[in-house]
Amino acid sequence: MKLRRFLLRYYPPGIILEYEQGGTTKTKSLDLLDLTFKSNTNEILNEICEKEALVTEKRKPQVYELIERLKAKLVKVDKTKFGAYQVLRAHILPLTNVAFNKSGSHFITGSYDRTCKIWQTESGEEVHTLEGHRNVVYAIAFNLPFSDKIATGSFDKTARLWSAETGECHHVFQSHSAEVVCLQFNPVSTILATGGMDTLAKLWDIETGTELASLSGHTAEVIALQFSQGSSVSSEGDSDGYSDTVCGAGAGRLMLTGSFDHTVSLWDVRSGERTHHLIGHAAEVAAAAFSFDASLVATASMDKTVRVWDTRTGRQLHVLTGHLDEVLDVTFDASGRRLVSASADSTSRVWDLRGSGPNRGYREIAHLTGHDGEVSKVCFNSRGTLVLTASADKTARLWDAETGQLKDILVGHTDEVFSCPALMTPFVLHWFCKQDLRVIRRRHPQASQNQSSSVEAQSIWPPSMSVL
């Protein structure tokens, strides 16, 4: 094996080794999920050298520098204030969903008006209107990280594949017998998964448009699905700093589906077989998510609990209680060490999953109270230091993930805020109202003094560095 270069991934922190073996270029990920800005660089370096033969004595200074750069990105920024930047109105009927491309330069909106629209984020200009569905466009997605394709799922029982550049429809996926309500591309953009009210999930070939598998086993609507992501980084080369992406070897091999039948299923994507059936909730599952390394799945349910499961065994590891009403959303931070839940009880809770023993150290570290209506969506920023919540009280709120301190109340909507896509940067927040209104807020200039915009942009969509 011959090491060719290092690739740096900021969130979650990691170093990817690109090497040549038998004439083939391969990658190996050194995940530093427990890294903090206080971590001892020499200790981490020594551990890497002991475990990884590709990191020779000659390479140690380079790896030391990479670890230091990762640590620098983890320094907590506390002063974050946002002011109104832009309000956009476009669809003639309410929105259903919102999604961003990898860089955040464009986003898409789905609507009850049967269309999906592509927008330029900075200017707010409409780029394309994707027309063709005969009913509500409910589920939408970019093929991240490439972002050159868009998928839409509709109440007309079909999904469609579009060009993000031209707006042209490439394929119409027809096989569901009821509304399509969730969809996602796999990490390498070869497969599209769709979930429907017909209790089925389906896998489709992106190139040919053919159905690859129909995943049956649920006895009620499939309302959530997700591929395991694994690690991904970008390599230098393009003028914009974001070029080819290298995905971890296991990325996309596992998929989850969440259902109103109170269960979640784990599937082997290659075989189409169900590997585990996660049974334990006493009511409908509202959301489900993989941790970064796909070792854990978190599920949120109408039974007022969050449950954490081991994906290798299918065993339930812990039941997180405390919410007084239905739990509507759950998501991990980038490292998979914490998760945050959102509930109809008007609160969110942040949980720390680190530790060992039968409960793996699960503990609530922050209770986010202050909303006057149900909290339907929640997300972390890239560092995992901030939480953004969207509520029926017509506001979004920004919180310190460690202390639970309220950092900002984002007002201006006239209806419930139903979405806060996970594109939350130190400079821009995005959240969306149920009515045809999109609000983008930008940090006040005084809050970002002495900070380079180029450096901050790297911490959200980090161009990796290569060392030859």
C-alpha cells in the first residue's frame, strides 16, 4: 500500500487516508469523533501511529498539523445574533418541505400547488419550476453531496427525478399504490429510496429509472426513511473549493424505514432483506435517524419517548423519557455523541450518549423550554454547539446545546414554523413557515468581527486539504 494524500473532514472531525493498493485508489477513514479543542494532540497522534501503518514517522508532522486544524474548528463561538435578511413569497399554496444543496447556494421547495421550485439562496431568485405532478408535492431531496439531481414525491403516487441544472424531468417512478411521503438518495447517488402510505418502501435505479426492490414488512404507512451515510470528504481542485466527494466504504449499505405501525425496520440495501425489526414503541413512529457511523438508530414516537437501538444486533439500548407529549422529531449531532428531540409538549431535550455500561452513559444535559406551541423540527449546527427549533408558536429559537441557554428568538412569521433544514451556519440560518413564506436571517455584522467569512464557510462546507 502506498499513501497518496490526506483528506481533512471537519464535521465530524476525521482524517481520510487516500492510498493505492494493487493499482486501485482506496480510502480509509480515521474518525476522531471525541476530539475537542482541548484534546492532547500528541496523544492522539501516537494512537494513530500505533494503529495505522500508513502513517509513518515521516508523515507524523503532517498529521499533527491536521489534528491542530481540526481542533481549531471546534473552538466554541458564543456570540451569535441574527437580523432579518430576506423574506420570499412564491408558491400560490402552502409549502410542504424544503431542502438545500450541499454548498447551500440553492434550495428547493415543495408545495400544495403541485410544483417544486429551485431557488438561488443569496439572491432569492427563482431558477426553475418543476411541473408535472398531478397532486401535492410532499417529499423533496437533492442527491447530496453532488447536488446535480432532485427527487420529488407526490400525493399522485409517483416520484420524479429532475436535473437540478435544467429542470428537465429524467424519470417518473410509478409503482406505489398510495401517496409518496418520504424519499432519499443513497450517498453515491445511484439509488433513490421512496416510502409511501401503501406500507412499502421502494428502491429505484437512478440511471435507468427501473425498480430495484420493493421492501415489504410494515403493516402501516412508511413515513420516514434514511440511508446510512458513513464518512464523506471533499478534495481540493475546483475553484469554489468543493469538488469530488469520497464516501466511506459502508455508506448507503444500510437503510431504515419508520412506520405508523409503531416499528422501524433496518434493511440491507444490496439484498433488499430486512436485517432487524425494531419493536418497542407503543404508538406511531414520527421520526428516525442514524448516527454518523450508523452504529445507532434513534427513534421518536407518539408514545412520548425516544428510543436508541444498536444497528448490529437490533437491540434496544435505552428509552429516553421526560417529554409530556408526542415526540415529533429526533436527530444526532455530526459526531453521533448527542441527540436532540422535539415534542408537542413545546420543548426540546438534548441527550448525551457517551459513556459505557448498560445505559452507555445516556443522560439529559439540556431541557429547552420557552416555546408556546409544539416543536415539530429540530437540528444541530455543524459543530454541535447550537440547536435550532421550529415551532407552531410562529417562531424559531436558537439554543446553546451544552447549557440549554436561549440564544435568540427569531420572529416574523404569521403561521407555524414547520421546518429548519440542517443548513445552519455561523452566518446564515434558514427556516420555513407553513404558509408560502421563507425567511433567511444573517448574523449582525458586529457579532462576526475578527472572523473571516472564508474561514467560517470552510467550517460548514469544508474544502478538504491534501498533503502529498
